[in-house]
Amino acid sequence: MAKKVAIIGGGSSGLCAIKACLQEGLEPVCFERTRDIGGLWRFEEHPEEGRASIYRSVIINTSKEMMCFSDFPIPEDFPNYMHNSKIMEYFRMYAQRFDLLRHIRFRTSVCRVAKHPDFAATGQWEVVTESEGKQEVDVFDAVLVCTGHHTEAHLPLSSFPGIEKFKGRYLHSRDYKDPQDFTDKRVVVIGIGNSGLDLAVEISQMAKQVFLSTRRGAWILNRVGDQGYPIDTILTTRMKIFLTTLLGLSVASDYAEKQMNARFDHSHYGLKPKHRMFDQHPSINDDLPNRIISGKVLVKPNVQEFTETSAIFDDGTREDIDAVVFATGYSFFFPFLEGCVKVVENQIPLYKFMFPPDLEKPTLAFIGLIQPLGAIMPISELQCRWATRVFKGLNKLPKRHDMEADIKQKREAMAKRYVKSQRHTIQVDYIPYMDELACQVGVKPNLLTLFLTDPKLALEVLFGPCTPYQYRLRGPGKWPGAREAILTQQHRIIKPLQTRHVEEHPSAPTVPLVFKLVGAVAVLAVVFAYLLPRHPCHHHTADMAAQRVAIIGAGVSGLCALKCCLDEGLVPVCFERSGDIGGLWRFEEHPEEGRASIYRSVIINASKEMMCFSDFPIPEDFPNYMHNSKIMEYFRMYAQRFDLLRHIRFRTSVCRMAKRPDFAATGQWEVVTESEGKQEVDVFDAVLVCTGHHTEAHLPLSSFPGLEKFQGWYLHSRDYKGLQSFWGKRVVVVGTGNSGIDIAVELSQAAKQVFLSTRRGTWVLHRVADGGYPFDYTYLTRFIQILYSLLPQVISFLLRRKLNARLNHALYGLQPQHGVFDQHPTVNDNLPNCIISGKVLVKPNVQEFTETSAIFDDGTREDIDAVVFATGYSFSFPFLEGCVKVVENQISLYKFMFPPDLEKPTLAFIGLIQPLGPIMPISELQCRWATRVFKGLLDLPPSANMLAEIMQTKEEMAKRYVKSQRHTIQVDYIPYMDELARQVGVKPNLLTLFLTDPKLALEVLFGPCTPYQYRLQGPGKWLGARQAILTQQQRVVRPLQTTAKDRPPHSSTMSHIFKVFFSIGLIVATLVYVSFSP
């Protein structure tokens, strides 16, 4: 007669326990207190007593190939990192495939498990259960406890004095469901485990401010590893474990920490712990660095105490708060087991974390009561395979004293290695522990045999990810499909990412040595030429200075236009149709006609040191990437500092401007404005158009057949404000510019599914670059620009390789056919994570719409509820009667500013460019040039020369860029800024700097090309420019250091010694080159 086994819990461990029992010919009965399977992974709106509880958005941190059951691969089209609903779908498939549900008694609680009176002889257990108020007693030959360790919230309120008088709301992460309740709140999240990080990041999308409180800090891993592969498939290999064992944990920690700090410096971000990488369970989050660098999450030390309305931290800082989320982990205990096991501070003496060593018969085992550095499902399954064979008598346990010795040795090893914590009492390393179990069962892969009999498989087993299939290659429970599953696991990883077909291009060949040498010589020549002073091509004139200047628009360009006019002694009048400054960056709940419009969560993609006005640094405590509200705060500070508001006429529209009859002689303009229904005519000596190019939505509906019969709703990104309307919807976002990708990523938090449709694909940059520094701060340097001007193909290839090293664009369906610099790149840090977790699916262009679906160019059809067109903008200037002509977003302007055919140069367009970099400093430098032209201090070339240059620029752009509406006003940041600077006479003279101030010269050449460089000399020179350049590193690091102590010392952009020696070598080489030149 088959032995009866009681299984307590119908989660992932319970399911594989049922299957393992059936495979060994045992008779399982599973008791599940709720109505359904899934345990931890089944989301419920309200937490259920005695059951694990998750939040709505939970996505597992182990990839599908590493977490699947060993003889039942997860379908190839499932995402690598699965949402809890997908995990449940997999569990149901597993239960159905092996007919497990009929062995489960739902809504049945286990009240008591006690030894049967004759336990010493039989090993049987008396199990008391309750269902629908009725109790039942049954006898079982063995018991598997599969309740896990996430049921009892650990809420150490006694460790937080004052919490009892806190007037806000506090809760444990177990009770958290979604971020909507935290909209516009100031929230403290306590705990830096996976739940704490996930909640801090998610809440930061809705909250006014999130504070992440941590006692010790943590090492942060990414789900998305090198080239976009799941991190666990990269790290969890037998070869890496062998090397770790060989070299030791200290060396392995050195390497791992170096890799993690290369992605973002944990010290700068206030996260670096005192312990080593492998001394604590690591935390996993891809978007945390982005949320920290944009100031949405501030890292704080432990909370010392609470007041009625605030939290006081260990560093003495105080923050007003509205809510607290305790992500402080879980406790576990087993009240139904009467005296059989004792749990003290989350410690329980179990042999191999499974068997109580003091039982007369080994008929009780705990499944899944471990915290692995890896996936838990395969461990639970292998535990079940061993336990059932022990129950059946096929495997024996050691003697009691041997088991207790093993338990003691493991406990001492854990105490020695890990930080003391509730979560580190059941910690195991994935491969060593799996192999330990496998040795007990007799299923550990024999590598020597494999190399002799099947070398192809052996190589994959040794160097590839240690997937669960390896434990089905031999021995009890051998699965014939294991070999094929291992050899095809790479295919299943890639498959869900391939939702858009990409033509892969062959890699560029290695650069030949001769070419390198020639290139090096050329670099020196160009550097020498670059160091020589240049003079602007203009002449001083005797024309009378312009007096009154009309400025149209009070956005970023309008504000710096006002200041530049005042600096040059002109009289500006700014007309702003709305009630406030800010233009594009001022968020309004409802779009205003004729004004740019943004969504609530917009964060700028240019970092603060690169985007600030050149004589007014952004405060050092402002985040590097600023939310639109912070940008507005900076604008208001700027306007107040230079007293600009008194020159602005709010709620005044410009209806028309036309040349005065005597324009050829005076260059004057007649400007008609309207305010409160009344029109007014005024005469100005010059006009600056500062309306930008984000006012008119480009909505090419004719390119999408069938849209008129689509029954869902569609909108342009200009009309998008937030994700609230998209909860549970299936949404297509058309366009992969910055707005398109930002909206797709944001919607993926609420939508059931997001499809990101792109015609060409795109290269995706990250805000957070090497070491955690801002991307533009790292790569917009004069030295890199010199290299690019010399070797554009080589630099483009190297950058493409670097981008693919972080995210394989072909693998993710994003790779375009054009090069990195042939299209305006897109910036987003969290897109790879959204794609690999299946929340965003990349699709080709939409071929047509039906009433309820979208059909894509590859023939696939998807049911959808809504469409967001992130298809860019058009620009026009209807108030300019015949002065300029715009055709398909093309306008003939000299240096993208001056109409070439005017008799007098008294009209200029400011900010009508799309830079590969920040726009604010460009607008400012344009204004500095334009106002000096208006004043008569500078001349423009003859009209024919300007027209010739305009034509040449258009031809170069058409040759370089993909044809698109957005590429008609494209400029490269440093070359264009230098071009403007030469006109004004403010381009830094590097040769002079090297001779007079080498420290500054090194920072100017190798450091970021910040706007302060254009205030070092010439008109508008600012005495604070040198100091601003030399302290810019400090202002980058400062907002990341949100604790009041333990801030790292200031360091320069590059090692000062390295800079000095490199510079000396560069100058010597240049002089040698010049000496031997004919």
C-alpha cells in the first residue's frame, strides 16, 4: 500500500511536492487554506491572514530558464522575468500537465500536526485539519511543510521611537498593493531588500518625494546583465563557481564590486555598505540609480525617531513625511507543529535546511525554507525529490550527531560570512546547495563523463547557466528532454525579445595598426590646430545700436533672451501668451493652445551641469536630472536673480509682425499684440522669436489606415498627462523618440500590456553612465569631440559596441539600420527591464487599425484599447507675414538663427534647434550673439554667403541623418556651441590656457564641456567661470550624498596626476610633430 504524505501549502513548493510524491509512487494530499494554488505568487487585492501577500506589479527577480521546474520548461514566448500573473499561468500549466489539482484540498487549514503514539516505530503523523468550520483527523506516513517564509510580517516598531505618535500612515510592505494612495505624498521606505527597492522606485513615480532609509546600505544588481541577457544566466555558471572557490570570496567580491561600481558608484549614491558583496543577500533593481540621480528617491540612513509629522534620521537630518512603508522582512514559525521544531529569531535547526535531526524517523521535511542566491523553485523541487526518496526508504539520512554537526558547521559558516540579520539565517548559495542535494539523490551531472561522451553538452553545462535541467540528465527522475532543453535554453531566452525583426549588420573589422598610427598622428595635428586661437569672422560696424527688442515667448529661450538684452543695454519687452514663465517645462493639467505641453512625470534628459545657464550654476543640492518642477524652480531663481519678470507682458499674444515701411533703412518691425481682447501696435528695433518647436502636434493619421473606425481612443503624446486612464488596458505607443519610450515605460506600470511600435528602431542611451555619472557629463567632452571629428567611423563603432555591451539592440528588437550618430538618439534607463520582463513588447510599424486591434508590418495582430502617438511636432510662425517660410519643418536660417534675405539682421530665432546635448546653453549663446548683432557690434556675412552655407548645411544633414521631421534642425552640441562662440569671441583658447592655467586647461579639454567654458573670456566674461568649472564634479556628486556624513572627498573629473602627465606628453608630441612637419 502506498504511503500517504501530507503536504501543507499549495504554492510553488507544494506543487512540486505533489509531483515528486506521485513520481515515487506515494499518495499525496495537499492542504491549501485558500481557494487556489500559487501561494506567494497569487496576487489578491486584500492580504489574507496566514498567507504571503504581494503587490500588484511584482515581477520575479529570477529569469525563467533559471526558475522553471526541471522537466517542464517555461514556454519560449514567456518573458524572461515574469510578472506574477505569468508565473501563475505557468503554475496552472504545470498543475494541469501533471494532474496535480485533484490531490489538493482547498480552503482547508492545518490546525495541528503531532506524532502518532507509535511514531518511534512507524514515523506516522496525526494531522488535524479544518474546512468550513469542521475539523477532521487523519494519519499520514510523512509530512512536507511547504508554507515558505513570507507569511508573517516582521514589523519592529519598538526599534522606531515615536511611531506611536506619528499622525501619518504606516504599513508593512506585505500590505502595500500599488502606488496610487501615495500620489503627491512624502514617503519613507524603510529597508533596502528587494521589496524595499521595488516599492521605493514604484512609489517615486507618484509620490512628491521618496526617502529610502537603510542601516547598512546594499550592493545593487541589475536584472538586465551584459548585452541585455538576464543577470542570473550570466552569473550562475559552474565555471564562475569554480573560479570563486579557487580564488576565494574576497577576490570574487573585489571583482563583483568593481563591476557594480563601474555601472554606478555605490559610494556616490550613498548605497555602499561596509560589508562585502557576498556577505549579504544582494538586492536587485534596474531603475534605482535613475531614480536617485533624478532626485525622486533620496537615500537616507536609519530612522532614529519619528515625530508627529516627520522622520529624524541617524545623521540628524529631519524630513517632513506623510507615510512610512516598512520593508523589514518576515518572520516564520509553525504553530501547527506541536513541539516538533523550535524557531528562535528565524533560526531553526534542520539538516540541509530540511530535516529535523532529532526525530526517530525521518518523516518530516521542510521545503523551500531557504533564502538562495538564485532561484528558489528548482531548489524546492530537488528538495522534494530527495525528501520523497527518504520517505520511501530509498535514501538514508546520517546519524543524529552527524546531522547536528553539519547544522552547527553551516550555522557557524553563515555567522562568519553574513551580516547578522533575520534574512541570513536560511541563506544558501544556489549551485553548491543544488549540487549538495543532487549528490544525495544521485543526480549531480558528471562533467568528466559528459566531456568524454557528449562534449557539446559538457561545455554548455560547464560554461552556460546552471539551469535546473542539469539535474535531470542522469539518475532517479532522469528526463529524456533534459539534453535538448539545455542546448536550446539560449533560444528560449532570446525568443520573447524578438517581437520585431532586425537585420543584423556585420561587426566592423578591427582597426589595423597602421591606421591607428596614422590616426594618432592626425589626432596630434588636429589637437595642435584646435589649441591655436581662432578669430570670429565678423567686423565691427558703426550702425546705431538697436534700442527696443521684442521677445516672443517666455520659456527658457525667452528668459535668457531677456537677460542678454539687458547685458547689452537693450530694452527688451517679452510677450508671453500664458500666465507664467517656463514654456515647455511648465506642467499644466490641460494642454493650452499654442503652448508646448508635457506630462506630469517628465524629467529632463540633460544633466544639470550641462544644461544650466553659463553664469548661473544650478544649486548643488538639486538632482542631476531634474523633474519639470525643479526646472521651473531654477527658472524662477534665474528670473528673480536678474530681475527679468518686470520685462514680461503675460497673457499677451503676438498676432502679427511685419516689416516697417522703412525697414530697409531702420530694420524696424511693427508688432501687433492682443491682451484681454484688446489689440495694440508697437514698433521694435529687433525681434527674437523664442517659441521653440514643441507647440504643434504632428499627428500623421493618414499614415495609419483604419484609425477612423478604431473603437478605442487615441491621443498625441502632447495630450498625455499620466497613466491613470490606462489601468488594465492594452496600449500601443507609436514612436521611439524620448517621449514615446518614456510614456511606454510609464504606462507599463499600469497597463495590462504595452506595445512599442517603431519603423526604424533606435539606439538607446542611459542617463546613468559609467560609474553612475550623467551620460552627457561623461561623453560631451572636447577630447572625445576631437577624436570623433578625426575618426567618426571608429568612434561610432566603439560607441555602438559599448551600447550593445549594455543592451544588445538586435536582441531586443531595437537595432536600427542607421548608425548611432545618424539619428537623434533616445535616452531611457528602464526600457530594457520593461522589455525583458515582457511589460513592453517592441513591434514594427502599424500597418493598419481595425475596430479593436492593430495589425503590424510583420503581419501580427494585437487587440488594443488605446493608442498614443509619440510622432513629434511641427513648427510654424503664422504671426510672421511672409518673412520666413516653413516647408516640412525646414526653414532657411543662417546658423539656424538668421533669415539670410533681410535687408537688416534684426530678426533671429532662438532655440529652433535639436541638439545632441542640452538646449539651454545653446539658446543662451544664440542670444548673446543675436543681441550683439542687433546692437551693431557684429556683422553677418553677405546674403549670398549665408545662403551658400545654409545650402551646404542642408546637404550635409541630408547625407548624414535619416530623413525625418526631427532631423531638419539637428546640431552637434560642442561644434555648434564653438561655432557660435567664435562669432561672439568667447571660444576658450586652449593654447593660452595650457600656458597660463594648466589645471583649468586639462579640465576644459578632458572634462565635460559645460556652459561655463564660454564665460572664461571675451564679451560677457564671468569671474566665477573658472571656479564653476573646477567645482562641477562636486555639484554632480553632492545631490547623491543625501546623508549628512560620510561623504566621499571631492575628486577631479580625472586623476590630476594622469592629466598632467598626459598633457605634457600631448604637448611634447605636438611640438615634435610641428618640428618635423615640412
